[in-house]
Amino acid sequence: MRPENRSHQPKEGLDLASCLEAYTSAGAYAAFEEENLGQLTPGKLADLVLLNRRLVNEEPEALLEVGPQ
């Protein structure tokens, strides 16, 4: 990882699952839209993006290289 991307407080960092939740279900909840957004379930709206790699298989440093397919 590049030095400028390192946290000054690593113990306050988030794991990948927490980051994904923050951008999906927690984001919908914060916007009072949890009935319509935030999960891939029938009846809910969704914006999708196809990525060139699976996020869960990557080392943290490699996430900088993940992008749309």
C-alpha cells in the first residue's frame, strides 16, 4: 500500500464487509430508503456495476486496482 493511503489510526479502519455494508444497506437506512434500496432482494431498486475482480479475494493493496469491467 502506498504510504499516502495508510491510516494514522489503523485500529479505526473498516474491514471489507463493513465497507460494503456502509455503501449498501447502511446507506439506504441513513437515507430513510431501506424499504426500497440497500439489498438485492425482489421488489427493491438497484444500481449495479460489474467489477474486473472479486473484492473478497483481493489483498487490501490490490483493491486499488479494482475497477469496472
